[in-house]
Amino acid sequence: MDLDYSKDEQAFREEVRGWLKDNLPKSLQQKVLNAEELTRDEMLAWQKILAAKGWAAPSWPTEWGGTGWSAVQKFIFDEELGYAGAPPLPPFGLSMCGPVLIQFGTPEQKKRFLPPIYNAEVFWCQGYSEPGSGSDLASLKTRAERRGDKYVVNGQKIWTTMAHHADWIFCLVRTDVDSPKRQEGISFLLIDMKTPGITVRPLILMDGRREVNEVFFENVEVPVENLVHEEGKGWTVAKFLLGHERLGTGQIGVSRRNVQRLKEFAAQQPAGGGRAMIDDQRWRDRLARVEVELMALEITNLRFLDQMVRSGKPPGSEVSILKIKGTEIQQALTELAVDAIGPLAEEFQPIDGNTTLDAYKAWLAPRYANYRKASIYAGSNEVQRNILAKMVLGL
């Protein structure tokens, strides 16, 4: 396999980089670099800019707005978005529900839901985890009972990211409580968040922000036509969706940007005198180790892309490697930053400028706190290791 970028691919990178320089709003970029909270309107505004360019959903088929790019071009695009400090696109519509509908949806479902997702007209969230059913997702208990042309849903979801912004939620629900296997009898429903009986309650995270929520369903009526795939076959849909979610958790471009930012800060002379953190051999060795792991992660990602190009199929269980190492690197970078700042690593109000001490402290506190969850979402890293052992290594 060839892991070097071709001249055309390098030219494509320059095209993307130049377009981002000219079109990424500075106000949004600054909020990302300072780890400030983005509003729903700000996230959707950036997606609309990309949609107008035709770059909102590169992985979708061209008939639904996809770019027709190669797998390597898609990787370069994601990497440049992260490195430039572009706002993350809400993944639940573009990267999760959209691909599910493209793969499993009816023609009517595709026509109804895909254009609004692409054009940032609706905001989606994901209803998977429940109290007691997180990593062991097949134990979920939210019930959907068929009554004529409707399902009546009762139950609770938890850690529902951005549910307070969402217009729609895609949910795993149990439609058959008597199935001999837990993975059977689960179905995949699309639910309008404005439906009577839905209650959203905030869960405030350790960084003081509202990002995740509890969602309660009490006799929520869902039209049968909102069932995706077959009744009782939702686990097949769930596995497909989780593969797409884990493929996007590496965040290589974001980590590359944060390595550079960390170096710039660590090279600064402390205001009270003394040597810069970059001169500390032990700390510098740790940073170098993370950089090597990030390079290895990029090469591994390129290997997966090479396989996708050759086979025409997305990677299977081995994509868990990207999830494990990508999130570990993200956490390691925030830990190195905490060590670099030491007891000054506390909450500060964001200010302009990306490498000044105060701006870096403002960026660090919420990022360090928020990234403690990175090794848990999309399936905890412990579970991912079990998947690799069983499905890839055959242990």
C-alpha cells in the first residue's frame, strides 16, 4: 500500500486549506480555539456555509449531496477542518442518522429526512444509552408497543448529547420483550421531539455546561412509517451506526492543532521567571511520545482508508483501534497541558489571542474536564478492547 499523498491529493489539501482561510468565520474559529460553548444557531450556520459549497456531507452519495471524493480526500478534509479550528458539525444527522437512512431507509424516508439534514434545517440527537444500559446497550428497556398504525413509547434515555437543541431523536427501543436473545426484538425509531409526552432534563457536566440530558418518554405516539429497517432488527442498524460514529472519534486534525498550540504555550517564559516547560526533559519526552502515537494513528487511519478504497467497504470491528487511541491521545494532551500550567489550571474567561497564558488557561479548563468522557462515549475503551480481542484477534 502507498501511504504517501499524491500530488493531486496535496493540491486538494491546499484547496481545502485556502477555502477555510477565506470562509471560516473568525468569530466561530475563535470560540472553538478558546473552547467556548457554541450555540445551536452557530453550529447550524457553519453547516449551512459548507452545504452552500457542497461540502456538508462528503461521505453521502452524490445524489443526496455527497462530493464524490475518494476516501483519502475525505480524510484530508476532516483533518483540515480540525486543524483550522472549524466548529465541529453536529454528527447526529450528518454522520449517523443520514448514513443509516441511506443504507436502510425507504425511498419515502430518504426524501423526507435527508435534504433537511444536509441543509441544516433540523437538529438531531441520539437515543441509545439508558440508566443501566450504556456499554451493555443490548440490555435497554425503553419499550415501544405497536398499536395499529402507531408505536407507543415509554422509557428513559440518558447522556443524550444536545437533546435540548434537537428537533428529532433516533432511538433504539424494545418492540419484543420475549425475544430469546437481547439483541433481538430491538427496533430503530425516528421520533419528533415535539411529540407530547417527551421531557428533556439537563445533566450539568463537571465543566459547568449543559451538553448532555435525560430524555423521558411517557406514552409517546410515533407513526409506524418512522420505523427504520425491519421491526426487531434494530441491532443491525445500531452496529452500522456505531461503526460510523467510532470512525469519527480519532479527531486527528484537532489533536494536531492542539499539539502545536501546546508547544507554543510551553515555549513561553513564565511571567515570574524560571525556565519554560518545553525545557523540562521529562515533560518533553511525554509530549514526544504522544506525537509519535498521533503519527501512528494517522498511518493506521490511512491503512483503513486504503482498505476502503480497495474493497469498497467500510472497516469493520477494527475501527475500534481509532476510537481507543484517538481518545487516549486527546486526553493525554489535556493532561500535558495541565502539567504545563500547574496550579494555574483553573477557569478563566476567554480572551482574544490563541497562545497567551490567559487564553490558554481559558481553553484548558473546560477542555480538560470535558475530555474525561472521551474514552467512554461511542462505547467505552474497555469494551472496544473486548471487541478487538473477539472479532479481530479471535480470542
